Amino acid sequence: MKKTYLRSGAALLCAATLAACGGGGGGGNIPLIVRVFGMTDGSLKLKNNGGDELTTGNAPNGVTFSQAMADDKTYNVTISQEPESAKCTLSNASGKINWYNRTVDVVCQAYPRTLGGSISGLTGRGLILANGSSSLNVEAGATSFMFGEKVLHGLTYAVGVLRQPDGQVCTVDGTTAAGKVGAVDITTVTVTCK
């Protein structure tokens, strides 16, 4: 009877020692947190140690991988698929996890796109087009335009006439004036002057 207690006690001690050292396989109770900043559109896929996968959008408050980890286990987070809207970089992407080191940051920079289009019938001077706080002076006789300030993928744009040219009225075609910035430059905004 005494030997049975000793064997059980020794087995428990070994199991506790392995768990405390992060051994014994399996998971743990420390969540690996990922914070994602700067995404305007789409989703990002990440992997931890080549297996546990996480799909997320912008997440400044953090999201976690599905598998919690044991203390002092090694994590290695990689980007398995970037969003088409941005270039993303990782910081603190690998190390040994513990309650003080368990957050990976991902910073994404949305791709910039040009915004412009065509103009027909412009003979007067003084036309000013606007997109939000960005404005553009258009020369008399111009047949095309392009804003100097680029727009970011995933955001919206809305081009309008801020100031009419001398002696004319210009309108922006409602079907091309506004939309969501996608994977290519915008060159389809149409302005007609009479």
C-alpha cells in the first residue's frame, strides 16, 4: 500500500515538473495576442509555428490565436497571406511566450492609388475640383486631370466641383464621381463642361 502511494506521488511530481517547464506537449493557458493596425480593407492571414492559423481584419485591441500556449514555449508568427489592400510588417513576431511577452504587432500601410479622369468642353479658367479636403486647379483647355494627393486602397472617394470656371458650368458624372478605392488607380472620373 505504501509503495502505491509513493508511485502515485512520484508520477504527480513528474507531471507537475514537466508542466512547469513547458514540457509534456499539449497546449497551455497563455493566449498569443495579435494587434493589427492600419488595415483599411480585406483580411490578413497569420500562422503561428507553421500551424495555428488566424484570419483577421484591422484589430487594434487585439485578437488571439485559437490555441493557447504553455509558458516558455517558442512562438513564431508569419504572414501567410497579406491583404490586397496593404503591405504589412510584423514586430515581436517570435520569442518565448510568457505572461509578460505574449503580444505580436502587425502594422499595415494601405497602398496609395492615383485619382483622376477626363474633362470635356472646358474653355474657361478657374475650375477647381475637390475630393474631400484635397483640391485641384484645372487649366482651361485641359482634357484630363489627376489629383496630386493619392487615395488609399479601401477608403472612399467623392469628386465634386468646388468652383465653376469663368462663363461655364461643369458637372461630374454621378456614376463615376464616387466609389471605393480598389486594387488599381482610378482614371474613370468624368467631368463635362458647357
